[in-house]
Amino acid sequence: MTRAQHAWIAVPEVGSIPALVELDATSHATAVLLVHPLRALDDVVGTQVGIDVTTTRGVVHVDARVAAVRDGEVLDLEVAGDRELIQRREYVRVDAVLDVAVASAGEPDGRTAIAVNISGSGAVVSQLEGLAPGDPVDLWLRLAAAEPPVMVSGRIVRETDQHLLAVHFEQLATADRERIVHYVFARQRLELQRMKRA
């Protein structure tokens, strides 16, 4: 990888932190954190961390060691082991409750709705009365309160038995699709942790 990729850095006792990660052809990586952690990271030098990077093939996991922390928000990493493809680009779908702003040809000023299910290629949305399969829609999906929404142009492809509408994403920026894939992956990881605790 020669350009920075959206990723999550799993730091023990700190949690998963969104970052831009650049992996070179050797065993080095640089991670620029996209949010400030709740505490300083100076004591994580030498710690083993996990990196989940979105690539064109899917989500790739890499184990690494923190070699240095610069300015509290840049991690120099030494990659340990092989890169493992843990989620292929055939988009995995997870249940969710996401606020959505919706605009359509018949309602350009929009309305609010709820996405109850999402993947990198589409979403299942409630509260879209008056729309039907074949109708184009623009969606603004809010994945996190502190982040800007993801803007998607899509088309309704089917109606479920519960009167929900499935929207296929037709126009979506690559970086925004990566944000959705990371959101889905993080949801999966939380669900696995919940099941293990149970």
C-alpha cells in the first residue's frame, strides 16, 4: 500500500481508534489518528496493537508494535506477521439504528428516516412511505454523532415483508464506502465481544 488507508487501531486498554494508516513494502507503518484518545498514548510504546485496514480486496488485519508516538496523534509502527484478509469486499450486512435524511424526486426537501440494516452496498430503511422499488433516492447516513454524514445516491430495489425498503447504493465516494465498511466491521466486532461475555 502506498497511499494512506482508512483503518482502526486497536490499542489495549484504550480501545479502537480511527486512523489513516500508510503501510510500506517493508515492515513499517505510520498511523495518523483521526480522533484524540481520552488519554495520552506515550506509555503505549512497545505495545502490540491490531490494525484493520480497508483495501480494494476488503478488510485486512495486521499485527504491529508501537515504535514511537509523535505529537500525541501519530504512531510509528513495526508490522509483525503477515497481512490477513478477514472480511472480503462482498459487503457484510449488520443490523443498526442510524438516523437518515432522505430526498427524492417527489420530495426534494427531504424527510427523516431510520436505517435498520446496512452494508457497503446498501441499506434497509424504514419510514419511506410513498416510495416504491425503482424510485431513486439520496441518503445522508449519520454513522457517528461527531462525524459528517455519508452522502449516497441510490435506488430502492425491493420492499420487505415489514414494509421496509431496501436501497442499493449507486453513487458513493470511495472514502465514504470505506467509512461504512469500517462501521460494519466495528459493529461485528462489538457483537462478537458481547457474545463472548455472555
